[in-house]
Amino acid sequence: MCEYTTLVIFDPSNHEFNYKNSTLLIHTLDFYNSEEGKKYIASYELNEQTFPSYGIVGWIAVEKIFKYDEKSFAADKDLHLLGESLVDYKNSCGYEGSDVWAIALKKPIFLNPPICNVLQPEGINNGELWGAEDLSHLEAFDIALQAKVEYE
């Protein structure tokens, strides 16, 4: 399950440029507060046990990082799901003068079982990147990255 395979970020830091060929953990937010959220997750044959709220459910590798222009953003509309117009997207986010970059992702690997009760830092929303902010995050990240998984 991966709705989009390209993360879109504004004005990346030098740290984010180093993500190429790195592994990013997949963390879930709270899908189950609404009926719409429950139906969405169920449509992928997942549930609260296999895809829990506030859990690390797997990881994904970064394939490449590149800067978008209007043409490449439109061409990738089915990969980032943010529309065809780069200008419209930047304006809607309030980043009119910013550069927009893509983080292209490979196929995800899911943990079984997931690592539960990992709360993201305050102010983090769907699709945003974040790093460990305390010892509990570091411990959960370490467990996730050392988990044995079966590859397809």
C-alpha cells in the first residue's frame, strides 16, 4: 500500500539532500477517528492491528531526489497526487518563491508486527518528514531498522 511514491518538499536542507539511497521509516498517524478513515484503511485490507495509529509500520528506500519544474511536476501528478500545476501548488501552500523538490521512493517493506505507540513530534502532519526527538523515538527507530522481514 502506497498512495503516492513521491514526497514533495520545499527548500530542502543539506541533510535532506543526503537521503538518496537512505531508508525512511513509515509512521502512521490516527486514521481511526472517523468512519472515512476506517473505510480508507479497510479498503487496503488493513486494520488497527496490522496498521495501527501512531505506529512504525515499515520502511521505504529513497531512490532519487530532484528539483521540480512546471513540466516535471505535471508529469509526476500520479506519483505525488498534488495536481498538475506547480505554481498552483506552491501558492496553495504559501511557498510562492520557494524551490520544490521530489523525493522519489521505492517499494515499501512492512513490519509484522508493527511497532506501536510511537507518537510523532507536535505539529507533524501526513507526508511530513521528522526525526527522533527523544530516547523513545531512537529506541523505536532502532527496533524497526533491525527487524527481520521477509522480502518478496
